[in-house]
Amino acid sequence: MEKILDKFLRYVAVETTSDPDSETYPSTSSQFNLLEMLVKELKEMGIEATLDKYGYVMASIPSNVKDKEIPPIGFIAHVDTAPDASGKNIRPRILENYDGTDIVLHKEKGIKLSVKDFPELPGYKGQTLVVTDGTTLLGADDKAGIAEIMCAVQYIVDHPEFRHGEIKIGFTPDEEIGRGVDYFDVKKFGARYAYTLDGGRIGELEFENFNAASAKIHIQGSNIHPGYAKNKMVNAILIGMELNSLLPAEQRPEHTQDYEGFFHLNGFQGTVEEADMQYIIRDHDTRKFETKKQLMKDAVDFINKKYGTGTVLLELKDQYYNMRKEVEPHYKIVEKAIRAMEMAGVEPKVQPIRGGTDGARLSFMGLPCPNLFAGGHNFHGKLEYIPVESMEKAMQVILNLIALYTEDIA
């Protein structure tokens, strides 16, 4: 059986960055390189697997239990990496028997993982860490999840005595840009319940996520020669700054945690003549989420009243919703995940996701889908890392879950 570290290193070597500005699906053709690799590996293990034109890998392992009916359960991970940092030419470093001190990633650029900034690091002393070289992200989000699922599948194939119901495997593209399940066929997938392996540090278990919206704002100014601009110039950049000042500063990502929502300005391009701004709006609480969207509308209305109708155009769209509403009626699937972690010697940390997953949308599509830890830290950036032992525990949790459903153990 191939070691989980070896699988992980093979997968992160394949560049799969998604592109939010693309109009294709998947958004980048490079994602097919890993998807095709996964289908090939599944088929070589004797597993029935398909890859469709949208970039969905779906595979099925038949039940080997004949004396009882067991609900089909699924395990899902995404192949793309976030466009926030480069995913090309990833050169991971393996730190065996980590000593619990600061880790220099790139000496020339002064990039390091410091214990001061990341106090959880000493907790991994003695373990094997996989880190970046300080120039790219690592890709543990979510290639760690892929490796964990694939190793669990390999274990099932290699151990025919392991009792299991019908197991469904899914790999998706474009999760990082919010399009991961746009064309996902839940009926074809065939699972009654599923779990995404897309969480962070060891023990994380999530069945709540943000309600999410995007806001695109276009500002029309009027550029006049600055020497003759009095009472004539309308500076679109300054209007954008003014609009942003109307939103509560304490509700920015850098000032929020736990269940606190935010307004995040994640794009601003402009000149005096025209400017464009992009926000994401997040809150776990539906009422507060609606209040935040209304506050954005009110800010735009205020600017238009001050500078004239049409100065600011707002495009506000809902993206996804809190899956707690859809998962809680099936809370036994959360309880089984808690038990599966405890069986693996992992302390469960049930918490809300300060983000979203494919599972959030899948839950609203009729497939209740909590999120399990994949084991990594500092996703989407050059400081990303993952302990190998956390990946091994995640694989064990998958197998424990399968056993719990098979034997119907509480």
C-alpha cells in the first residue's frame, strides 16, 4: 500500500489552480490532469469510476455485507487549489522529527513559520511536517483530503475482510472559487449521506458555515484636468474610499472570529474616471446576514443621493447558505463523525466553518454533508503546512465511519 505521504506529494506536484475569471467549467483545464490521474488509479484498484465533461470523478465500491441494509455513504474532496497564491512548481519540504521551533521557509525573503505567530506549532514536536519553500502554497487544501480518501479506498481493496456498505467517492473541481458543485448530480452520486474531507487542523468537525454573498460595485466618476477641476471633478477612487468608510470597521475579517460575520473588500481597481470594488459578505446568522446585505445597499443609496443617481451600481448576489439547517435534522451523521474521531484517538473540535465548502451546497441539494478535518494549517498561502500524522488519522476516521455505519454503532 502506497504511503499517504507519497500519494500527497504526487498530487501536489500537479498544478490545479482554479480561475474565478474563467467562463469555462472547470475553470482551468489543468484540473483535468489530476482528475484523470485519480480515475486511472481508482480503476487500477478495481473500482468502478467515471470522469464527466464537468470534471466530476465519481466512483462506487459495492457493499460486501449481505445480511443487512446499510445506507450508502460518500466521501468528497476537491482537486483545485486557491488562486490566492501560486500553485505551480510546488517544492514541498519534509521535516522529520520536527523540533518544535521556528521553521525558515525562504531565507532570502525572510519567510518563516514562527512559533510566536503560530503557537500551535510546538504541539507537533516529534511529528513529520510538510511545508512549502516559501514561494508557493502547498496544496493540502484539498489534496490532503484526496490522499486520505484514496488511501482509505486502497485499504478497503487490500482488506476484503473489512465489512462495509456501499461507498461513494467524489472528486470535484473549482471549489475554491465557489463553483464546486454547480453541475454535481446528487442522484447519480447515489449517497444518502456524505462527508467532505476539507477541514483544517486535526479534530475539526463542522456542520455550520457562513451564509455568503458577493457584492460587485462600479463607480462612475468624472475626470477633469486637475488644474481646472474645482466643482467639476468627481474622483471615483475617493468615492470608493468613502463608500467603504460607511461600512462598520469592526466587521472586517481582521477583527472577527468564531460566529462573527464580516464585510471583506477583496478587490479595488480604479482611476479618477472609473473604479470597481469587490466585496464578500459573510455571517452564520441568517438575520444578521440579511442586515449586512441591507447595510451595503444603504451605503450605495447614500452615495447615489450625494453624488447623483447612477454614480454607483451594485450587483449583490447570494452564493451559499448555512448548512446547519439541512444537517441538523440528520444529526446522527455528526454524532458518528464524533465517535469515529474518538475511536482514532482524536479529540473532536466541533466548530463553525468561517468559510464554505462543497458540502454546504450539497446539503441544500439533498445530500447532508458535514466537513471533516484534512489536517492542514494556513491554507491559501505560502505559510501552509500539514503534519503527516494528521493525514494518517484522517484516513483512520474515514475507515471508522464506514465501520460505524456498517455495524450501526452509536
